[in-house]
Amino acid sequence: MNRIISIDVFRGVTMFLMLWVNDFWTLNSIPKWLKHAVSGEDYLGFSDLIFPWFLFAIGLSIPFAFESRLLKGENNVTIGKHILLRTIALLVMGLFHMNMEMYNHQLSIISKPIFVIISTLAFFMIWNDYSRLKGKNDFFYKLLPFLGVAVLIIMFFIYRGQDYDGNAVGFRIHWWGILGLIGWVYNITAWTYFAFKKSIITMSIAFFISMILNFMDSSDISYAIFSWQRADWIPGSGGLQALSFAGIITSLCLIKNKNDIRILYGIMSFAGLLSLLSGLFLRKYFIISKIAGTSSFILISMSTAIFLFIFLHWVVDVRKQLNWYAPISVAGTATLTCYLIPYFYYSVRTLTGFQLPMFLTTGIIGLFKSILISFLIIMFAQIASKSLIRLKI
């Protein structure tokens, strides 16, 4: 199975945009259409689209990642172990990030920036790709993951936070954090694909089941039927899983119709248009809300992911235009490293009290500043990768 370059490009572009929009909190006076919608608002900002695109990218990658492992001679037990360990890694990092949001430095023995830096260093110690360091002080590199786990355990016990009412709380599950949600989505979609490999019909059934669960959650039907369930009984409420299943189906269509671009683009365009129209229709019943994860939001954001992928596939795999992507290409291969580097940057900035002049954080100039920050983060990820520091889960 030949790798589709546009999948890496889609993931890299999405990661670059995620870094960009994640820096918006440092800016003033930027257009509303770029921002996240607020809770309870019937609105779709550009920032709201990035996370769904990333989940779609996860689905795009799964069939090729599984095929790559099979070609390397891995058996089902090894692949199953990989799914489990990757899920655990994402859940752990997600829970730490979620609890960082609730951190109370007045109750803790270390400041929040120090807690964030130490925890993030531990992530790198545990999940760095040490395979490229074989023969170079093997004992030390085998010891580092265990030291990282020990550090996280210490951070777990010294953590002190507060809930939204200001009450002191310890380390706990409030929500799963972005990486944690990605972990749950990957866990469900990867195991489903693992059980029913290369079956578009089965993946489509899984997609529709996920959307039905999301519809039930959006309309509160499920709570009337299953009075025992909690609001987070399925992290992502089915909608986030549907985005990833849509990515899997797209990749399977690519594989099946790789020699007929017209049929491929026809199928994908029809799916994107149907998703868009369905989402707009459901807006009569549910607001478009990323925070609530409504069915209208899921379907509309899915349509944008499909059309963006069609465009990138045409540019990269059909027209063979790839030079423009070179400056951010590491974002498509060292994605998790790129995602975690800002935790160092913002923490160091807080510790040092560094502040940019107001004119550099306002309006159009501020947006260009955030673009520059995104490029610098990717540059640091590239330097780290060349220095044999790259997370791999």
C-alpha cells in the first residue's frame, strides 16, 4: 500500500494551524470569525475547525499505519499492544493537561509554570523515540522512561488545584483534555478498524452508530432512555469518533479508487456536500457548538475537512506541488513534539515575565506574530528531531 503524501500534509497543515490559533489568547482585537465560539453561542469560528480536522487526520492515517505494521511482520498481539499503549499515553498526558488548567499555585509547593515544565519533560523522558539511540549508552536511555514515570507520580501527589467554585481539589478527572479526547477517539476507531480491516461497509456502519449516539446526546434522548449514564459515558459523545471514522472511510476510498481520480473526487465531494447540508438542516434543532459537540457542528466541520483534503490531495498527489510545504513538514511527522513545545514556551515566558510590546500583540500585526511563533515552534521541533528528541507513541 503506497503512502498518500497528502495525508501527512493534511496533518502537518492542521498542526501548524493549531499552533497558530492556540496563540490567539496572547492577542487583542482580532476578528471574531477567527476565534472560538463561546459556550452556548450558535457560531462556528475558524479556531473551532482545527480540532475536528485533526481527528479526521487521525482516521486518514489509521489504515496506512496498520498496513505499515503488518508489512514489518508485526502480529495481531503486537498491534493490539501498540493501540493500548498509545491510548494510555494520550490519556495520561491529557489528564495532566486538564489538571494544569485547574492548578492552584497558592496551595502548591511549586508554581504552575514549574509544574508544567517538569511534567512535560517527563512526557519526553517516557515517550521519546529511543530506537534511534541504540548503542549509545543503552542503560541510560532504558532508565529514562522509568525516571519519567517516577517524576509524573511525584507530580501527581504534589498537585493541588481548585474547581470552578474555588474549592481545593486534588488530581482528578474533570474532562479528558485535548490529548485525552484524542486518546479515546483513537482507542475506539483503531480497535474497530483492527477488528474489521479494509471494510468500508463496516466503517460506515461504525460512523452512523457514532452519529446516532451524538444525535442522542445532542437532543438529550439518551438520558431519557439510559437514566444511569453520565454525560461523559462516551468521551466525545460519538461525534468525535464519527470524525475519525470519516477519515478512515476516506482513506479506504482513496485506496479503492486510486486509479480513477474523477470517481474518487465525485464520491468525496458528494459526501462533503451531504455532510454540510445535513449539518445546516440540523441547525434548526441544535446550535452549532464545538463546546457542546452538537451534531450540526460535527457534520459541518466534517464537510470542511473533506473539502480541505480533496484540495490538498489535488495539489500534492495529483499536481505534485510540494515545495510550499517544506518549511512546516516536520509538523506532519513530529506532530506530538510540536504540540508539546508550547508548554515550555508559555511557561518560561510566565516565569521570566517576558511581555511583547502591545503593537505586536494587536490586530493584524498580532496575527502575524502568532504565525511567526508557530514557525519557531516547528523549527525547534525540527532541531529536536535532528538531536534525536522526538516523541513516538
